[in-house]
Amino acid sequence: MHAKVFDSAALNALVIQAFGGPPEAVEPMVGGASSRKYFRVTVPGGAKAVVMFVPDGLTPDEASKETNTRWPFLEVHELLTKARIDVPKIYADASKDGYLLLEDLGDRTLAQVLEIDPSQKDALYKRAVSDLVAAQLHLKPLAEGTIVATRRFDEELLRWEIDHFREWALEARGVTLPEQVRVRFDSLATALAREVAAMATAVVHRDYQSRNLMVREDGSIVWIDFQDALIGPRVYDLVALLNDSYQTFDPAFVGQRIVEAAEAQGLRPDILAFEFHLVTVQRKLKDAGRFVFIDRVKGNPNFLPFVEPTLKKVRRSMAAIGSKHPVIEELASILDPYLPADEA
């Protein structure tokens, strides 16, 4: 499938379709690590909207499935709307050409709000946890035939992500494990991936963190960047939120949010906490590798400052599990020389 080329005439046509006239101004927006491009447009009358342009459109796999011919973004948007989760309004849909016209939520990501006013942290994170649990409960069981139901964090994907860490966060940075240690690491990686894949599941956003949550003026939270949602460990999004690579929280704050999530689901907090730390090890190893990959392969060094903080979270969760889990205990001993110290 050939990537589409951005066409300003198509953007203009989208705005005319929704607002009756061409945009008065178009401003490129800073994107993240994906190939999607965003433009803030001033529509007739002076209001703002956002154009999302997806050069790749549907992936070849998605396009080949007769039952899944819509963008994943649109399918997941519909699911979340039915679950009463606040998501950006869609003003116009030209997804067949690679474009959507969306509500402009401004620049108030959760990360930016915390920078301006850290005193809002407790209230906002309680809300984010509450919204997450409510969405998971509402979407369980998930109707068959949705694109989310066809995608899963299985053992193969989880193991690939751990290999991604080894390849990029270690080997690409000059660390080669001795052969015997490498063999043992691979065995432990398989065991960890298998255990995480077998955990209790839910619908997961996949990247539920402070840069993908917008905050309205009334303090309510809007989900964005949710098109990769899939079935995965029920704690996966909680890990993304509370062990966010872009934020640092003390263990007491994290622990209290885990208790709140457990109580809202009728679960034992100690069980959810154990799952949380186990998934943290897998997820944060992947994140560290991904940040180096984005620098070395995509030429974007903006994520490199978060490699060390991310690996500190791995060390902290390994310590929290400790000798209660032989796989993590041995993995911690192998990785100890390569993980930064956790000063907390």
C-alpha cells in the first residue's frame, strides 16, 4: 500500500465540507514518534480545529481484512464514545484520502498542566484512574468483530518488545551480553512474556500517559492517540499512566492510585500491585529500547533524555517484586550493571 502525499487542496476541501469555507490559516503542529501529521487550522469565523493526516492510511494487514475497512482510529473512537469516554469530536471524515478534521483541544496535555500547576496532580490522576477503570468495565466483554478484539498483546509481541530493549537499549549502546548470559536472558524474556500474556485482560489504550491525555478547563480528561487499542493485561494502561516515562512520582503516590484502581474493580490491591510491577518490567524495558530506536533509526533524539528515568522504573519494580518471583530476581541480577540507580 503506497503512502499518501499531503495535499493542501484536500485539507481545504475538508474544512469547506465542515465549515462552509476554506481555512483562514493553517499551522503545522509538533507531532510525536508516529508518521501521523497534524495541522491546526483557523476555520471561517475564527474558531480552531485540527486536521489529522495519516500518510499510511490503513496498514496492509488492516486493509486486507474484509470486515475492517475503517481506520482503527474511527473504530476505537466509536467504542470509547459508547463507553462514555471523552474523545475529540470529529467534524469531517475524509479518511479514504488520509484526513480527519477534529476538535481542537488546545495544548493542555496532562503533562503541560502539571508543569504549570503541580498542585492539580492528585485530582487529575484520580480522575485518570477512575476514567480508565470505568472504560475497562464498560468495554468488557468486548463485542466480537471490532478491530480491538482482533488485536492482542500475545507472547510473541511481548517477547519481541523485550528483544527490542536488548537490541537497542543495550547492544546499540555498546553492551553485548556474554554468550551464556545472553542465553539465560533469552530464556527469562520468554518466561516473562509468557506470564504477562497469560494475565487477566481488558481493553487497553496502549499508551495511556500524560502526553496522550488532554485536560479541559473544567478538569475533565480527554483521550487521544488511542488508535492502537487492543486486548492486553488489565494493568497495562495503569502502568503507562503511573510509570509514565515523562513523569516521576514517589512510590506512595503510585501505591495509592493502585489501591484506588483495585477497589474500583473489586480486586485485592496486593494482587493488582504485583501485576503492575511485573508489567512495568516488560513495558519499561520496551520503552527504553524504543527511545533509542527512534533516535538511531528515525533520527529523532527527543526521547533520549527519558531512557534513564525509564530504566530506573524498571529497577524500582524489580525491587518491589524481589525474591517473590524467581524470573524477575534472576533478570534483575543480569541487568543490574546496566540499570541506573534508583535514588528514591
